[in-house]
Amino acid sequence: MSNFKIKVHVEIVESDENNGDAPEQQDDGSFTMIINEKDATSIDNSERALLETSYPAIRKALAKHLENVSKKKSLKKPRSKKSI
């Protein structure tokens, strides 16, 4: 049985973009959410935004992982021969 590494990278940087109300997927597959300065200085609002932004990224990564594991397992199983 294999081991799997889970890697998470979170980045919070200033932005001139307008804030949105939902996470948006970027071209590189990452998800971003823009929050205003008031929310960025509130631990509760920042935490909520981080969790809302990470949720779709986690779901996408988990779905891809399970798909890959499923494909790998199906390749290992020998096909059964139908009796004639």
C-alpha cells in the first residue's frame, strides 16, 4: 500500500482588485477570493474567507485523487473471463 502526501499552500496578499462574494477558480487551478480591508483585519471574517476559499480547492483535489486511485486499482485487477 502506498503513502500519500497532502500539501497545502495559502497565500494572503494585498490586492487592488474588487472584492467578490465567492471563491473563483483561476487558470492554474487555484481558487481565490478578494475581501475588503475590514474583513482582512477581522480574525473571524478572515477565517471564514479562508475556509470558503479552501473548500472548493479541497473538494477538487479530493475528487481528482479518488479518480486517480480508482483508475490505478482498476488497472491492477485482472479482467474476469466470461464463460461460454
